[in-house]
Amino acid sequence: MLGDRSPKSDYESQLAEPACLPTESGRLYGLPTLSTRHQTSNKKNIMGIKNILLIATAIFCLSFETRDIPPQDLAQNEWVEATFNAMTPNQRLGQLFMIRAHSNLGPKHVAAVKNLIKKYQVGSLCFFQGTPEKHAQLINEYQRLSKVPLIVAIDGEWGLGMRMKASTISFPHQLMLGAIQDNRLIYDMGVEIARELRRIGIHMNFAPVLDINNNPNNPVINVRSFGEDRYNVAAKGYMYMKGMQDNGIIACAKHFPGHGDTDVDSHADLPVIKHDMQRLDSIELYPFNVLVQHGIESVMIAHLQVPAIDETEHLPTTLSRKAVTNLLREKLGFDGLIVTDAMEMKGVTKYFEEGEVEALALQAGNDMLLLPKDIAKAIKKIKQYVAEGKIEQAQIDKSVKKILAAKYRLGLNNYQPVSLYNVRKDLNTPEAIVLKRKLVKSALTLIRNKNNLIPFRNLEDRKFASLSIGASQLTTFQKTLDKYTKFHHFNLGKNIPPSKGNQLLGQLRNYDVVVVGIHGMNRYASKDFGLTKDIKEFITALQKETQVVLNVFGTAYSLKYFDDLPWLVCAYEDSDQLTEELSAQALFGAFGYRGRLPVSVSPKSKFNAGIDTPELLRMGYSIPEAVGLKSEVLKKIDAIAEEAIDTKATPGCVVLVAKDGKVVYNKAYGYHTYAKKIPTSTSDVFDLASVTKILASTISTMRLHEQGKIDIHAALSNYLPELKKTNKANMIIQDMMAHHAGLKGWIKFYEQTISGSKNHIHPSSKYYKKQAS
């Protein structure tokens, strides 16, 4: 958290493989047993056991070997000792600092960063806003300038898009990920984020967030947490960590000892956690304990006051030796890098002076000092503490060597600059987008579904309308609904005058189903998540008039306002068009709902609530790579279509490519006629002629040729002996299929099926019947 501002369980399916069958839940894998919170009833106990099986499955059943921090072999020790001995005492102190870096703040900022690198030999950088190209360029420059290679970090909880939204991919926030049942997808996301970070020269990511968000009023964690359940948080946190660390990125568990149950933002003040140690051990500390046991390489300490850990008034955990050394180092047994949260935040600076906070943080047992406000003051105060015996020199030396060892494991002993060629294309790959689609699809959660209305069936018997609230224009959600059936669309702002509301109610009551999407929400309970009184009252009134299917494109905590709705979907986010597009597809059964609520928001919308729905035989919409095709190849269709139009082979056309039940290309070219008055549209209805030869004859012949049952290079008479004494005997099958065998181009066979004179043509009774047989 840096100073710059996520009913029936599907767990059983994850235990289906023989390798995943546990013989003794929890204990078999060294995991903590159920707390008393999960032993209050039979039902809760069963749920708790399922959750233990989930984390056991996630950690041990996917053929991944857990990886502890690599041993300090001889070569590593030699490099660490040689590098350490070559530095002056001041340069060694510089290794403890991680300073702020941006790539969008201009030359003065760049010069300031370079000055700190040269003057203090800082050990690490933390990058924030900018562009990926500029990030990569500056990282190369800063690395060239530093005598000892730098660890470069980022606060990228949902990927590079957290800091560079306009130019890189943002994966779902952790709260949305908390709804996913297949945790292998979380591992895959960790792998992909690691690839993207390494591509621009970043080595460390301040993720995953392990805070258990059991307070809906939390203003700072909220959607950044995997949810309220300790097992779910631990399992997903582990998979995210492992995906990154298996691919060369240092993961960082945060915010120790747990920032979930607060209603104060530590950027602005010092939050207080009043729980006793029994509660902390069983809930807040549980995910950290699990990840420490399974190889997390770094942990970030939060700015929290926790009297159960340290009763010293106004002392944040960052500066508490009882929290950092006694609890994390000694009790939990963590031997990796300990990083402070940003030292510029009010949660730590409110009661302590600049410079002193850094000295106190080292005294507490932290290894890395994140975003110090004044390095000169910090170094002066640290030296004073060492001279006074408040900090042992051996402790500082140990932290410096631990940082150097991490650099060695990252390969920085043989540092190579990153390529500046094709950076953005390398980051924003189709494969990454396919992964994001999988994550979103797996998270969408159907909370209530009276009479199994969803997915929509019998479309011809219903009259549909859509209403977007908080969006002034037609949304992607509404446009995608149009791909399945006819909708009439309406839009409303967040403030609804009574006259307009009544008028709209009068219109919408004439529809059988009204699909409502709420947009433009926020995550703050103090602001009702962006839901005005008008919105809540209008939806309540509307559901009395017709069937209302509500899609909430915002935080799950807002669902408490809609407990009376019979049809309710949580889409969690509205950050881009993808969530809207997939939400519309799910309503029509292009794929089934599989998500589960990661938090409890009301008696009717509890943790793990969610309804699975079937996948109907309806087309979905995706990108080519989702079905094994390549976008680059399909782009060639443009040139082919344009050539056909230029040569007047056609005035216009629509090209649609579908595979495996998904439309992956659908584009219109040209006009209806050569007069060029009406542009062709993908919604145009075409009379498709000559379909049989494409969908039957050609495909059948191709299959027979693959099986060796027909030779397309042979004469037609080889297969039709009756043609041997005709002028068609020597026609080659391949020539016939390519339309250059010499056959007549157009024979009016239909004339043989009609009767009557020229002005009174009617179907012949020989070929047609008035009723189907």
C-alpha cells in the first residue's frame, strides 16, 4: 500500500484428479486446523473443511513443487561478500533505501533520481506512473549509473495496468479474483504478470495483498483483498505468489499483520486494530503464516497500531520490534526480506519526525526502507542510533547482505539491459488478453435466479429492454445484448427527477424482461458506493412493474441494497469493456456462471453464494487466440475484401469467422449496391446462396481426401464409371472444385419444379406439398 494512489461450492471438482485426493484434510499438508469460528455448527464445519481442501489443492495438487528461498551457494556467497567489502559504510547504508521513480514527471525528476543513485548508492527503485517504453528506458539508464545493480519494484497488484492503465493490461482486482473457483487461473495470472514485469526490467512486485477484508467500511483495502475468508485469501495469495516467483519475480505479502479490519486509511492516519492475539492468530495472521511456510520471498509491514502486539501508544507496527522481529521473524519464522510500507505515509510520519522513522524501522528489524522522505536525514539518524547502541552494526550488515543475495538470485550479478524494441506489443499480447477473459468469465457471480430465468430462453416469446444507470451513452453491455435478440435501450443518470422516473416506469412496464446495468460506481461505503437514493428507489419501483435482471458493475458490498431483487448478478468491476461484454454473453448462456461471492454483504448475499448455470448452444464472442487462431492472420481478410470491392466482384460484404462456438471475427466492408448509398453493416440480413457446396460437398471431399478415400487429382470417371464414354470422363475432380473444368456455369434447374404459364407460375405438385410430410 504505497503512497500513490479488489451455496454450492465447486471445490469438489478441483479434487477430482487422483493426485489431488487428500487422506487427511488440513493436517496432511501441515496447515493450521479449523479455528473456533469454523466449529460452531456442522454446516460451518463442513464449509471450513472444504476451504481447507481448497487451499490444500491449490498448494499441493497442481504438480507444482513449493520453492523455498534458494540456498546461498558458494558462488552467491562469494559475490555477496566481494560486493559488500567493496562498498563504503555509507554505500552499504544506501542499499537499504528504495526510492520513488516515475517516467512521466520530466527531466527534473529524472535528474533527482540519478543524483540519489550517485550520491547515496541507493539499493532499489519503486516505479509508479509513466509509459512502459519510458520505464524500460529509464531503468536501463539508472542501472548503468549504479555501481551495484538496482532492484526495481512496482506496486502492481493487478499488473502493470495499476500504474499504467492507458498503455498496459489491468487484470481484475483481487476481490473479483476471490470469486474464482479454479485457482490455477490465479497462478497463470502470476506467471503472466511476472513475464510483463521482467520485460521492462522490474524484479519485484508488491503483491499479493493478504489482508482479510472483513470490514466493508475499509476505505483502503476493500477491492484489493481476495475477500473475507482466510482459506480463500491464503490459497489465492499462494497461487499468485508462486506464479510470480516461479518466473523470476520477488513477491511481497502485504500488509502485515493485516490491514483488512480497519476503517481508517493509513495514507492519512494511523489505523488501530483492537483484536486480541487469539483473533489475530486465527484470522489476520493466517494467510501470512501459510505463505511464510511456503516460500514467500518478502513481506511488507503495515502502518497499524495493534495493542495486542505492542501496547506502545501511537507506535505503528512498522516501527515495532515486537511486530517485526518477535512476531514475524521469530514466531512465524520468516527469513526473507522485510520491507516497510511507504515511509512518507501519515500512518508513520504523524507521530515521528523525518529521519527518525527510518532509524526506528531498522531498529524494529526491517531490511528495506520504502520511499523515505529525506535520505540525508535518515542516514544521519541511523548513524546516530548505531553510535548510541540502539541499532547493532551487525544487524545492518545482515540486511545489506540479504539484499545483495536477493540481487544475486535475480541474476543481477550478470545484469543485462532490457531491449527497448517493441515493448508495448510484447506486453499487450493476445495471450494475456485471453487469460484476462478467462479470469473475468470465471468470476461473474449469479446471486439469485428465480425460476431459472437466466440464461434467457424462448427469446421469441419475450419482449426485452435494457436500462443503463450511470452511463449517458449506449454501453458495451447494451451493444452485446443486441447480438442475441432485439432490445430497446434506455439510459438514466444517477439523479432521477420524479417526472422522468415516472415516465420511464410507464415505458418499461410494457416489457417482459428489463436488463439493468449499474455503472460509474465507487468502492467507498461512506459514499454508498456511488449509488444515489434515486437509483435505489427507482430499481425498487421498477421490479414491482416487470422482471428486472440487475447487473452490478461495481463492488460486491453494494449488493446489500438489492436484497429484494429475484434476479441479481455481481460483475464486480466496470474498469473496461470486457466485463460488460462477457456479462451480456453469460445472460444468454454463451457460457455458464461459475463465480462465488468472496464476502458476505447481507443475510441474503453471504460468502460463497453463487449459482451455476448451464451453457446453452449459443455463440459466444471472443478474440481469435481464444480458439487457436491468430489475429495477425485474420487481418489479411481486409486486403482480400477490399480487392473484391475494388475489382467490382461485389459492392460489399460481411466476413464472419466462428470456431468452437465463438465468433472471433465479424466485420463489414463496402456498400449494399454499387451506388454506394447504404454502407454494409454486421447486422444486415443476407440471402446465403450456394451454401451446400461450401458446407457439405467441399468439406466432405476434403475429409475423404485426408482419409485417402478419394484422389482429387484423379478423373471423375474413376468414381463414376457411367461417365467413361461421355465428354466428362477426363474431368479432374480438383478442376471441378476450382470451377475451371469447363462445365456450364448456370443451369436453371428450378424451372423443372414449377408449372404454369409465364405470368402464372406456381410450384409443381410433383415436387412441392402444401403441408410438411
